[in-house]
Amino acid sequence: MSEKKKTSMGLATKILLAMVIGAALGFVLKSSYETWGAITGPIGTVFIRLLKMTIMPLIFFSIVGGVASVADLKRLKKVGGTFMVYWLSASALAAISGIVWSYIIKPGVGIKLAEKAEYSTKGVSVIDSLVKWVPDNPAAAFANFNILQVIVFSLFLGIAIATLPADSAAKKGLNNFFDWGNTAITKVVEIVMGFAPVGVFCLMMDVTGTLGTEVLTGLGKMLLTQYLAYATLLFVVFPIILACIAKVNPLKHFINVFPAMILAFSTCSSSATLPLTMKCAKERAGVPAETVNLLAPPAATINMQACCAEMPIYAIFAAQMFGLDFSFGELSVICLLGIIMAAGVAGVPGGGIMMSAIMMQTMGLPLTIVPWVAGIYRLIDMPNTMLNVTGDTVGMVTTTSLLGTLDRDKFNSDKSMSEEA
């Protein structure tokens, strides 16, 4: 007699269920909020504080380690440089699409929170903001929770490590240190995210216990905004890059990489999809093997167009709830932050949730929406990961096309979308 295999419920499912049950209970027990709110309120606050606890070390270790690892692109400067131009351009377009759809859909408008945001958008100068990004005292930047200055310091330190001689003991030791540090903080994040179902349950009870169902309507609009931004990437931005710059048929490209797209959608992991992404790029899309080997691993870490579209939506959603308007300079900062954070925090469990917390903290907004994002993140993460992987392949095909090394016969050969790579 065979034993039935026990299956454990995934974290994303637990968080989603916690959100649904917490929202329902808060609405049903709304009249007695003063009684149970005294319990759920502190628990939710502890969860928010745990999220904030991980932000600074997560930024520091992940960005320094990530930038240092990109040094492999130096082995082929022409290829790496071309791909980096694609990465910055496509990521900026993705961030802009997220901003545009946020102002069209206006997901945060109509949600009235009792909480007040200590934030002002008056008199922001782009030049002054950029100057203040540069830390004059890195230790003070950490102590004062100045995220932008910590990001800049981390970028400089990562670049410095990347430029050290490859065989030097200093480079090996520093790479090991930041690898170990990143491993340790990743474990801390895992522990904190293990507490997420309880935290989300309590916070959602509080939200619907005080606001009713209007927050759920706002979440639905926010999710719609994400999907429209993703659709813009898939059906407008990527096809234009492929057709106008790479000079290839966009539909043919999507057929070539379809197996990797499906795997990414189902696993929600660019890293887990990487072997199939590389296989599709080499054997179906006509990208030379040496180029795939050079670009695919760092691309899976830094080239996250869907994340770049995702981050501005969170910031604008939160700002709209508090009746705030971002200036052009602040929107530019949000775009840049989205690109940097997508590159630096990729691969962390619950990475998108943590990035939303970092974005809120950096822009001076409360972390109110973070547990809401956690509750529906699985619905965001599936198309998000698929588009990130698709963007990697678009970048590799575009790079090799511009350099004249793309095997167009292999790219254009007949293939089935369902054919295994």
C-alpha cells in the first residue's frame, strides 16, 4: 500500500488566502473593530517593522554583489556594451509605461486613509536631488535610513570590486564576503516572509475593518494597471525593438522563445528558467552560444523590464491614496529607482514585495500598501517573470543582430510554439 505524497502549500498561496480571509473577517466584524483591532494592530505593525529591518542590509549586499558580478561583461566589451544600452533603454520605456498607465487608471484615487503621509512634493529640484544622492558620510546614510545614498555608495563599491584584478586575493575575498552576506540577508528575508501570512491577515482585517471594501476595489485597479503595463511591453515595446532595431519578425521571436516564456510563467523564477532560456536562445533564436553564455546569466539578474514597470505603479498608487502629486523630477527619480532596484534585488524570495517596501520608504511614503501587494503578488509575479525572461531574449537577439552575428536562418526556421526546446 503506497503512502500518499504530502504536499505543502506554497507561501504565495498562504499569503493570498490570509489576505482573502482577513479582508472578509474584517468586513464582517467591522462593528466590533475596537475590540479585536487592539490585537491585530500591533501584530501588523510588527510585520511592517520586520520588513523595514531588512531593507538596508538587503540593498547593500544585493547591489554590491550584483554589480561586482556583472564584471563578466568586460570579457566582451562590444557585446556587453551593446546589451547594456538595450537594457537601459528598454527598462526606461518599461518604467514610463508603468507611470503612464498609473495616471490613466488612477488606482489609488478614491481610497481615503485616516493615516497621514509626512510628505511634500513642493519645490523639488532635480539637480539638488541628484547632488543629495551622493553621500558625504556612508555610515550616516545607513544610520539615517537614507536609501538613495546607500544605493549610490553600494554602486561605487560594487564597481570598485569589479575593477580589481580577477585573480587577486582581495577580489576573491570581497566577492566571497558579499556572497555570504547576501546569503545571510536572503535567509533573514525568508524568515520575515514566513511571518507574512500572519502579518497580512492582521493588516487586511484592520484595513477592511476601518475602510470596508473600497481598498479591494483599489487593489483590483492596481492589478489592472500592472497588466496593462505588461501588455504594453509585450505587444508594443518588445515588438518595436525587434522589428525596428533587430530587424526580425516579432511573432517569430515569440514562437522561438515560447517554451521559456511558459516555464517562467509557471515557476515565477528567472533563475530556474535560465537553462531553458539559454537553450531557446541558442537553438531556436539563432544567438551564438558564446554570446548566450556571456549575456544570459547577468541578464537574468539585472535585466528586469517588467519589474521596472511594476515599481512606479506602487509609488503612484500609494501617492494617489494620500492625494499627492509627483513632480517631473520625482517621476524621473522613480524611473531610475525602478531600474536600479530591479537589477539589485532580483532573485530574493519575495523580491518584488521587498522592492515595493524600498520604493515606499525611499519616496517618503508609508508602507501601507506593502501587505496588500504581498497578498496578490502571485498574480503579479507570473506575468512579471515571463516578461523579464522574454526581455532577456529580446536583448540577446537585438545585440547579436546589431553586431551582425545573429543566425537568421536558424531564427526564421519553422518551429511550433508547443515544440520542446
